[in-house]
Amino acid sequence: MTKIKKEICENQVLRSQMLIFDTPIKRAVFKTPPQAQGQGPRPEQRRRGPLFGGQMPPMEVVPVEPNIKVYENGDVKFRFYAPNAQKVEVAGLGGGFSRERREMKKDEDGWWSITVSGILPGFHYHEYFVDGNRLVNPDVNCGYGCFYPINYFDLPSNEDEFWMLRDVPHGDVRMEYYKSSVNDRIKCAWVYCPPGYDSSDERYPVLYIQHGVGENETGWVWQGKINYIADNLIADGFAEKMIIVMNSGYAFKEGEDPVFFPGDFDSELVNDCIPYIDSKYRTKTDKRNRAVAGLSLGSSQAFLSAMLHRDIFGSLGVFSGGFPIKRGEYDFTDYFADAEKVNSDFDLIFVSGGEQEGFVERTLPQLNELRARGVKIVDYHRPGFHVWDVWRFSAYEFMKLLFK
């Protein structure tokens, strides 16, 4: 692969996660005083503190080697601390990093490591197995994916600067709580506000964007880096300032059977979330200034909401979801037969996907057929699998076209 620029390999966003924003590169090591070696604290010392009677022992600061290191040649080194383990392995989830379990080697300090070549550039969920048991590596980025906490890393390319952490004006991400009228649960929405939101009276357009199956409202921030994408687009003058709302797309009722659409999220979005956001934030509330998008399952949810509420949404983004205008839950064949109506209702219909997930073979011919009838659709595809690097690029291209 092409040599990765050093400043990309070392950008701190690669190791920022829920627990740590700026990863320490040093560790404090406490030295046991000679007189305390082999001795437990006396009863009176226990009351004064856990370490040697409340006294701070001598301390030395030592360098820390990261548990995942990406090299400029594309190799990736993995480390896992398991001093009592007999065997430690690491494996990807397929696609750019195969499911083959690679056995790590142990050193004298209890650390296991391996350097792997041939991983394709991109975002990678991956797993560690200690004596056959799947474990989360506590020293590696962790997010919610595949319905459980899971480690991930990025093997970036020189195209990835658009989602890197740069020294530009930054917006902020807030947590908002509203009640779902679908199942009476309190929902949490994550809300990105653009730079300068609190220092102006300006009103902003809003993008509602959904995660995929097995993920939740945190995904577009931690795995998707959408706040940094927006910061950089706005700073470079490529996108309008906008508010971005990220919801959990699960709206199951008690006892409801699992189906493709996880509950009536459309009703929750339209009847509960949007009115709440409009009441609390300085939003532009006409349809031309409101967009809905999503990836995978979230793209189907976005499509359905856009079709059912053409008076509410003026733009639609479908990432890695094909473009099924008819399925068991709905049929919009007649609607898309009227190109003039579709083009009048929507300022932008954007459809994207990865080339290794069948976009060119399956989705593009369908889009071309609709365009031949006069329906205006923008498509975007790039090399990639059904994974977050494709969706970051999709969001980047989509947001450049929004609210123009």
C-alpha cells in the first residue's frame, strides 16, 4: 500500500475514545519501599490509606507503548496484557481484516504481541481471545457495535484527513433526553452543534442521522467521527453550518417480536424527537432545512421516514442500504413513477455504498433505471466493505451537498 503520511499515523483521533480523549504516553510506576516489601499494611495504616499508611511511595514515570500501533508501511502491531494466559489471539470480523485468529507471542513482562501485515486500509472492528474466551482489550479503542462492546482501530490512508482532528473551530456534542410515545422509555439523542452556536442568534438546518443494526446513538460520534467531519467541512467552507441529531433507532415495545424495523422508530422520530429538538434548539423548521439519513438499517429507517413525511424532510441520505423502493413493509413504486413529483418533493436524494458490498453490481443499475425516468438521484461509491470508513466518506460527500 502507499506509505501513510506520518502526521496521519500519529493523529490523536486514532486513539481517542469514550474513556480517553488525549491518550497519555507515560505511566506512573510506584516503587515499593524496601522496608515494606513482603509486608502488608498494619491495621492502623489501613485506616489511613491503601498505600503504606497513606504515604505516597516513590514514583517513576515511564514511557507507554500503545496497545495498537499503525506503522507508515501499513503494518499494525497488537498488544494484550495477560500474564497468566496460555494463549492469546487476535482476529478481525472479515472484509479488510480477516476472521483468521492470529496467535500472539508472550514476552517476559506478561505482554502478548503480534505485528500483522496485509490489513486493508479502513475501520476495523476486531476481537481478542484469551485461552479461547473473547475479551475486550481495555487499552484499545472500544465502542458499541455488533450488539456488544467491541474493540476497533483505524488503518488510515492519505485520503482520511477529512475526519482527522485538526486545529479548527470545533462544535460540541450534547446529550438530550426525551420521552418516546411509542414505548414510554426515555431516549437519549446526541446532538452536534456547530462552532459559534452559543454566541449567536442564528438558526440552523438539521440533519437527523441513524446508526446501523447492532450499534446505537454513540456510533456516529465515536466510530463515525461525524463531529470532526462537520468541523472540517465548515472550516474549509465546503458545508453549511448545521445541527446534527443522532438517535438510538430501537423502539421496541415490551414483548414485541424482533423484526427488520426495530419498532416504530418513525413515529418516535417525527412525533417526539423532532418537536423536542425544535423546541430547545434554534432550528430552521421548514422541510428544506431538515434532512434524514442513515447507514445500513438506519438507511432503511431514513428512507421510510422521508417517504412517509415528505412535508417534513427535504433531503434524504441512504448509505449502504441499497435503494429498495418496495419491500414487505412498504411499496413506493407508484410514487417513483412520477419523477416530477419526486424532484419537487426532495432537494437531494443521495445513495452510497462500498464497492466490495455490491453497490456497483446491485444498487447502481437500479439508480440508473430511476434516473432514466427522470428521477434526480446522486450516487457515490468507493472501494470498501460494509463498514465505517465507507460511511464516513458517504457522510462527507452528502453533507457537502446539503442545504445549498
